[in-house]
Amino acid sequence: MTIKAALLGFGTVGQGVYEAINSHREQLTKRLNNEVEIVAVLIKNPNKKRDIDPAVLVTTDFEEILAIPGLEVVFEAIVGEEPGFSYCLRAVEKGCHVITANKVMFAKYGKILLKKAKEHGVRIGYEATTAGGVPVIRTIEQQLQVNDIQKVEAILNGTSNFILTEMREKQLPFEKALARAQQHGYAEADPGHDIKGKDAFYKLMILSQLVFGSQPRWDQVEVKGIDRLTPADIEKAGRKGLRYKHIAELYRYGNTLKASVKPVLVAADHALYAIEGVNNAVTIYASLIGSITLSGPGAGKFPTASAMIEDFASGYGRLPQLV
């Protein structure tokens, strides 16, 4: 039997999902006891050339996607709140499992989607929204069910981490380090969300909902970027054995959730001190395990695609069957 899947969006992440499913077809079939087939791709620009099998429906109309008989899974790789939220909601109401990488949308609407999915007996997979290929969502959901999680500290944006590494190792000013990040494809032409902390903020809010079942008020979260740091700042820190890291922190203080995203000076004994380049890392402080740090590639075509596909594959056996 074939599991029919649709792909919403064919940018960097969407292409990665499409290519990964095709290149890892044998592994998926062995894991799921069924083949997985991308039967449709939703695109924005119909005139752009894409390397998609002619047998696959390529459309700009989401209604055509919903009308596919026996559609079971939707991989959502759209940027921004809308139309991503509306598409995910309608897919869930149709009875499809949804796997999303849309951090902005999920930070705001994840609670609604998870509730709606429960009502319809399907699953929302959102591992790819936070820390790219690092399996932090699955670890918290499956391996830390009894532990009382007290605090989370994380490097959640690979672009900022790469820039800070370049500034320290090569003594580059911020602007030149940013240019290098753009040359390597780690930063967008407009890198504002990355360097000013908004990208990490959205990811932290997703973790907050998962860990504590709620989020702090968004307007009360301190969010500072790295764009004001100078080589002199970084050199001065280095002389003291310290490094600047762009850290997202979340913890409960009494009955209040506290959160921040900002440059922080850390010493060599800090769990995030050695996290370099485009890597992400999440340190979880919990009642039984003490602390655990997960690290790995935080962004890019295949790390994010890997997170989406592993999320889908790992959830398949624990759900109402996708048939």
C-alpha cells in the first residue's frame, strides 16, 4: 500500500523533503511497511522550472490538494503565518496528519492546531520548527515525560552563531561576518529575523508551549540581537576566557514564565561554550536527569528535511494508521 503525501511549498525546505523522500525510499518503506509517495506539490509561481516528476500534480490551488482521494499526510514548508495556518487547519479537518517546519506560524497557532488534531484523531509533527535537525521536540515528548523540566538554555539560530564564530576566530567586524554568512547561504538577503533574535524567539515560544504548557507574554520577553557587538567586545571577552553566545533562555520563576533572547558571555564550563558555526544546541535542566545538551546542524535543506521525515516516520507507528 502507498501512503499518499502532499508537499506545500517548494523552496529550500520543500525541495529537501522531496529529494529526501525519493533518495530514502527504501529506508522509509522498511520503517513504515508502506511506500511513501509525494502525489502533489503546492507552488506559488507556476512559471518557474522545477525538477519534479511529471506524474506529480503541481498546482497553485490548495483546493486541488484537498480534493486528492486518499490523501493522508501533508508536509507544510511555507514561510509565515498565512496561508500556512489556514492550510494546516483545513488539512487536519480533512483527516490528514500534518508535518510542519513553519516556526512563525506554529509559535502563534500551534496550540490551536494540536487541539484540532486531537479532535480529528490525527497528528501534528513539528520537530522541524525548532533547532533544525536536532531532535529536541521528540526528546522532550518521549524521553523526559517524568522529569520536571526547570530551565532551557539554547542556541537556536545558526546564522547568528556562525557570525559570532567568524568574528571571534577571524577578527572580522560584524558586517563582514554577516556577508560571509550570506555568501555561504546561511543568511538571507534580509537577515533581520536572524541577527535581531526574532527567529530564536519564535523557536523559544514553541519550546515554552511544549515544556510548560504555556508561553510568557510575548511583549515581556527581552529580545536583543547580535548586530551591536564589535570585534573589540569579542576580543575583550576572549582575554578573560569568555565567549559571546546568542542564547535563548526559558525558566519558571514562581508562577511566572521568564524568557529572553540575547548575547550572553559564557565561560568554558558552560554547556554552550563550544557550540560553533551554524550548529544549534539545546540544554535542558531537569529534576532527574540533571542537564542534557543536544546539538547539531540547525538549518538548511537537508537537516530540516531530515527533521520532517524522521518526525513523520517516528510518529507513524504511534498513531491511528495512515490508511
